[in-house]
Amino acid sequence: MQIDRETWLKVQPHLSTALSLDAHTRTTWLSEMDLHEPALVPVLRRLIENHEKATRRAEFETIPRLAPPPPTVSPFAAGQIIGPFRLVSLLGRGGMGEVWRAAQTGGHVNREIALKLPVNVVQGTATAARFLRERSILASLSHPNIARLIDAGVSHIDGGREQPWMAMDMVTGEPLLQYLSTRTMNCETRIRLFRQILAAVAHAHHHLVVHRDLKPANILVDAEGAVKLLDFGIAKLIDETSPANQTELTQAGGRALTLRYASPEQITGGLISTTTDVWALGLILYEMLTGQPAYRAVREGRPFTELVITTEEIQLPSTLKPGPALENMPAGIAADSLSGDLDAIVLKALRQNPAQRYPSVEAFDADLAAYLERRPVSAREGTRRYLLGRYLARHRAGVAVVIALATGLGVAETQRRQVVAEKARAEKHFASVRTLANSFVFDVHSEIENLSGTLKARQVLVGTALKYLDSLANESSDDPELALEVAGAYRKLAEIKGDIYGSYLGESVSAKQNVERARAILDSLALREPENIRLMREQRVLALLGARLQTNAGESPLPETERAARLAEKIVRLPGADLVDRRNLGETLAEYGWSLTIVNSDRSAATMQLERAIEILEALLRDQPGDLLARASLARAYARAAIGIELNSRNEALPRAIELTEKSIATLETLVRDDAGNKSHLLSLVKGYSNQAESMQQFGDSKGASINIEKAREQGRRLLAVEPANAAYALTYVRVLAVSSKVEYAQRRFEQAVEYAREAIAVHSRMSAEAREGAQVRANVASARSQIGRARYELARNTALPLSRRVEYIKEARAQYLLSRAFRQELVDRKIDAQLAAQAVEEISAEIKKCDELIASLIRVG
């Protein structure tokens, strides 16, 4: 029976009344209704008849009484190869098909995935189309609380039959309600868990996707308490929600739902929107907080029909006796915690009229955040009594102040005016200090940031401004904009102290502390304003800075760069995003690709991210050729892609690496010319010359290598002479000298190779103790030590030298090799570029063995 939305809204209140009456009274009541609402009575009679028929026959409970169906035979078998995967074991079977645990075959990636396979797919059928639709939808979603799509395709099996497949993350965890039933979690902890679900659904909604089948079984929770949302099989794009846009597929998908979690509009054929998911989320929260289903019919074991959804009044959660899922709830708090705000929040999500529910998942989440913070919630009327109660709940310690204020109402008018005047002066002073501090951090600092010789001045400038901003924030703890400014100042100070990609002091410990302070502020703000674009921009920059600090500490930067990439992707899709955000996306993907390169986790993924970064930045510069920062980002992306090729490929790929480095150098040379005062361009250019020299020498172009490394030495020496305390300049110059030694050794100028390597070690020794411990500078020193070892070994083989000198050389070679190997082994242990580091350890061990053999030979001669 199909009922249009307008008719349903008219008939629904009368239907509730009719079903509450006995048969005789209902007949009389319908006769009276026929006099007042003759158009509605036939519809009412049909609905009542359907309800009585379902109750009589128990239609929805007949399946258990039937003979058991024949056992289902899977069309797939363990060991079968589908696409690049080998089936291991069946995980589950559903309406669309089967899900198998599978292992990736071939290549260098060894991982298990969940492989989704539709059963009995015929191309062109609704099942096949819905499967392909889920694949398309999942590909657009990237969120930590949504099961990630890894790959998808169609394979030919069983003599040519086309079999679509979809590979997803193997999610290990417990179904939501089972997870709750085995853990002691109070209401607030359960709400925080539920907010992860909201975050995932909000992400889908921002990508114009309505899930339409949200239920506890589709939500897993892992051992760390992280939620994973599964199964977008009947998801619907928001732009298809109007009847005119509904295809046969989406209409069919609309019925492939779980009745118990379906919304009234899904039952009556109404408009599907984001509020459809809000209804299901309300039902899920109801069960999480009470341990029982929201519908009385389900709790009492009565037949559950579509009519129940559209007619039953949902009982207040606080009035229910806690169910099995709440067995581990701390005693005595369930009902008290639910009464009031939570009752109102849950029931607002479960209003029959979609227009009266929360308009978005974010609004739902905002009320839950307000509840956790003891602030008023929008679901309840804002009466004075209620608002005062919320205030007192937040400020129990301040009740005495309220009383004191009440007793002070009789203060004289002259005293009142004096207080107002003093307050105005204080607010004016507050605003002035805030403006000045912000000017120091974000304006003056930006003007001198890239000038040589200003590092210490920048530290003093930002540090002083931060003290004032911190003080102001303590005076005004509820000002999110001020908190954002304070976080930005902490981040700026961390950059000055430890950002290896800029000018920094080498104070990594203090830098990390400042990053953590900034992160704590931003995380707190994100709970209140998760979609604030300014907040997300700051989070992206902070994540990249955190990744650089981890790289310099010899730790994996991948988690932070991956987080930054997710944020950058999200930002460019938000209203208010601009070209700067597009440039930042390119820059972030380049850093993410670089992280994938150096930790050696997924070479193909690294290449993909770097190529995409280059594509975005090149396109941006075609439209905005005067964007200097985009040019600088593109130059870095070229350089990182080139290094990735060198690390991951054989010598035949070196020309491509050299070509990319040439592009990077050419871009940087124009930047140095067009933006001469910015020393960061010159620093990047020095790195570019050095990288190019190394590539050319490896390719056999000794002349090109010598030209480029000489340019790098000249410019690097000048930078360091201007600002010796700048750890970035020292780090880069150590790298230049290590490469200089490598170039000289390759051209068999062994004494010169040793001289450059010793200079690199000397520059390193003059750095501050904390800066010397950075992983990157230590890697360059280890390279220099290896070069000394190689050069001294070659000199020790020279029989024209005195025996004592040869023994001296070979012992020095061995000692330097041992120091270099120790550092490479540390990288292996930390799993940083472990494959290449392990290879280096093996090669150095072979060199040490050669040294031992030569020592033994020389001793015998002596």
C-alpha cells in the first residue's frame, strides 16, 4: 500500500488513536470520523486491516516454523584466486553476496583483506548494479571510522564468468552491542563511542551519501575502542533523494533494508535525506544507553510490522529497566544519567516528522557534546530554570559566587557605573594586547621568517607574544578563536625550534612539547566545532610539523602525514575552501608520498601520492603562474619524487630522477631570482644541487656531478656563515659535504674525499648537543664515515705506501665503518627505511670483512 507524504501526515495521528481502541469502540469511532474526515476513513480502514492481518498471522514470525532450507552452497572455495587475491575463509554471507578473508598474491605487499563478492551476479541486474554502486560510494569515502576500500575490479572465473570484487580493510572487532555488553562503561563513555559513529556518518553525508541501513550489526569496535562503519550496500546519493531523480536501482535499494532500523519515511515512501540516518542513529543510541530496543513490540516479543514504526510512541529511555547490554554499567547511574537531557536528545532524533529531528548529524553531535560539557542542549526548551541548572552543573564550585552576586543587587548606582567603566577599560586593554600579540606571531614574524640571521629574533618575538596570548586565554577560557590563535603560536614556536624543513634551532624536545600543547587545544576545539575550516587548516599544518619531528627523531612519520592528507582532502571539499587549500593539498600529498618512500611501506602508493601532488600543483600554476608558494611546493614535490625513484628503482630509471631534479632546480632558481629575500628558496636550491650531483655521479656523469656539488658547497657555506646557530643550514651543509666526499671518491680522489667527509663530521660536532641527535644529520654523518672507510681502504691497498701507514689507514677504515653500521642498524631496529638500511648494514659488514682480511694480510707481511 503506497501513501503519499501529505496523506500520511494527516492519517498518522488518527491511526494511533484507532489502534488504541477495542474493536467495538473503534467501529463507532470510525463512523463518527466518516462524518468529519470522509477522505481519510478508507485509508484508515486499510491500515487497520493490514495491522490486524499481520497480528493474526504473525507474518514476521513464520520463518522459524518452516522446514529448514537446504544448506547454502558457496560458489567460491578456499584457495580460489579472484583478482590479485587468494580466498582463505568465508567470513559471512548476506543479501548481496559473500565476504571472504583473502590474502594478496604476488608483488611485495603481504596483507590480509576482506573480499566482498556478490553471489549469482548477472551483469545488468539490480544486485550487480548495487554492488558496483557500493564500490563507487566507498571510493569517495576516506575516514578512520569507515572501512576503507583498498581496490575493486571484475575478474573472469569459471570459464569466463564475470565476477565483480571489492577489497576492503580487514576489520577486526566486536559488533557494537556485544562490545558494550562485555565492558564496564558509563553513559559518558558510551556517548563518546557513539560520537565516533556520528563522525563517520557525517563524513559520508559531506560526500553526499546517505547510508540508509545503519544498525549495530554494521558497526564494529576494535580492541582500542575505535569504531568501524561497514556496509554501504544500499547507500543513496543525496542528489537522488527527490522522486524525480530516483532510479529503479535506488528505489529497489530503498527496500533492501533492515526493517527494525528503518525510518518512517522509508516505510511510507517519503523523501530520503540525511535525517533518515539520524533516525537510525537515534535507535542505535537508544540501545547503547538502555541495553534494550526502542520499540515496545520488540521488547515484548510481539510481531514487528511496518505499522509499528509509524505508530508506536517511543518510551523515554530513562523509564526502562537496563537491559543485558547494560549489565556492566556502573550501578545506580543509568536512569539518573538518562533522565532529562539524554531523554530529550534521543527522542528528538526519533521524531516521526523528519523536519522535527536534528537537521544534521553535526547538530545531533553538538547536543551530545553540550551534554558532556554540562551545557544546555537544543533538544530541551531553554527555560530560565533549565539554563540555570545547566550553569550550576558546570560551575558547582562557583555557586557561592552566584549567591554573592544575588546579595550584591543592592549596590549603589554610582558603584555600578564605576564597575561598567572599569570593565570597558579592561575589555579595551584585552583587545589591544590580543591584537598586538597576534600581529607579532602572524604578521611581523611572517615578514622576517625567511630572512637569514633572524632565527633568534623570531624565537624571542613569538615566545613573548605567546606568553601574552596564553595569559589572555586563561582570562577568557570560552573563546574558541582566541584558543585557535594560542595553538597557532605554539605551533610557530615549535617550527622555530625543530622544523627540519625550515630554519630551526635544533631544540626538538621543546618543539615536541609545544606541538603537544597546540594539539591538545585543537583537539578540544574539534569536539565543539568539528567542521570549522580554520581549525582543520591548523590541524593539517600541525600534523605535518609533528611528522617532521618524528622523522628527525628516527620515528615513522606516516600516521601524522596520513592524518594531514585526510584533513587536506576534507578541507578542499568544504564550503569556503580556496586556491590556497588546493595548493596545501598538493603540498600535503607530496609529504605523505615522501613518508611512504622513506619508511618503505608501500612504494606504489608513494609514487601515486607524489604524482598526484605534482599534477595538482602543476594545474594550479597553469591558472595562477604568479603563486610563488605553489612554485616552491612544486619544486619540493619534484625533488621528493626524484629521490623516490632513486631509492626504489634500478639505474635505468635514473634519467627520470635526474629530469625531475632538473625541474626542481629550474623552479627554485627562478624563485631565488623573483623572491630574493626568501632564504628558504636558497636552502632548497642547495639541497637540489646536492641531490642532482649524487644522481649524476651514480649515472656516471662525473662532470655534471662536480659542477652541481660545487654550487651546493658554495651556497651552503655562505648560508651557514651568516647564521651558524641555524640547525637547518648546518644539517644541509653536512649533507652537501657527505655527497662531496662521495663524488670525489667516485672519481678516485681519495684524499679529497676524506677531507670533505672529515669536514662534515666537524660541522656536525659544532651543532648543539640536541641538534646533533637528529636522525637526518646523523644519517649524513654515517654516510661521511662510510666514505672515509672506502677511501682509506683504497689507500691502504696502495703498496707504494709504507706498511705502517697502510695499517693505520685500514684500521681507521674499519673504525669508521663500524660507526656507520651502528647507525644503519638503529634504522633497521626502528623500521625506518628498514629495507634499504638493512641492505646498507649488509654492505658495510662486507666492507668490514674486507678490512679484516686486509689487516690480516698486512700483519703477515709485517
